[in-house]
Amino acid sequence: SAKRIEAELKQFLGNNAAVKDALSSMAIPDGAPFSDKLRVAYDWLGANVKNTMLMSAEEEEAADDSDDDAYNAKTVLKAREASSRQLDFLFAGMARALGADARIALAADRTDRFWSKAFKSMGQFTYTFVAVRAPGEPDDGLVFVDAGSGLPYGQVPWRATGAAALICSAKGSSSVVVPPASPAV
């Protein structure tokens, strides 16, 4: 199932041309630290693509549903509207285009239940995140982001922290504990 999620991500991104076009429109300084480049892309996504899961009833009625069958990065970026999962997929594509190791992570709501590897069901996962790190960095360098939540870069819903998450890749799956966000100073 982890390979299926990675395949879904690749299908959504296509050749990643739409994501690369969006990145070229951002003011990302060439010499900026890698983490700053990722933050710029994350902030741009939050400011420029509306989360359809957070729309008011009036906004939903006014939305044009003509592209609902076209589930890909190009149409989502053109419409500037996306579901929470599409926003996470877009950020994963942006991070990869910037050179990051970006993978989809699935997490359970630990206040309800923990992820059980023995229970072979995707239904136990409540959250979709992007686990991102600079190329070659170890797993403890992973930063978890949730573009679909509206939370700042590096923060995910607290109900998913402190517990193991499923990391999806083309090679299969692995697990890693989602750390709580660092306190703001």
C-alpha cells in the first residue's frame, strides 16, 4: 500500500512541469539555505492555493466543479483550489523539484488509536503529511509538514505527534515517530 501511495503521488505530479512552473514564479533566492527554500514554497502554497476542505458553504456553492475529474497538479494549480491531500502532494512535488527527499507519511490520531502494523488497513490513518529533508540527511533530520492543515511549516496536528507514522516510498514502507513541534521562541 505504501508503493500505491507513491504511485498515486507520481500520477498526480505527472512530469512535474506545472510544479516547476509554480516554483519559477516564486521569489526563492538562489543562495538561500535549503530549509528557507522549502519554507518559501510551503508559504506560497498556503497563500496561493485555497484548501477546498476549509471552504465555507457559500464558497463551495460558488466554486466551479468542471475540473473535478482532472486530478492532477496542473489543473489544481490552474484552479488554485485543492483538497488537503492534493496540497500535501503539491508540496511533496515542490520539495522534490527543489532537490529534497520528500515522501508521503500517513499517521493515525493517537487519541483514538495507534497505528498497528499487524492491522493491514489504510483506514487506520487519519492524517497525510509530507516528510521532507535535505538530500543525504538521516531520518532524524525529517521535518513533517501538513500543507492541507494551514499550520505553519514544520508543524502537524498534535494528535499525530509522539506516535509512529507510515512513510511511503517507491521501495516500500518504513516507520518513524512524528515529533512534536518545537516550541516557538
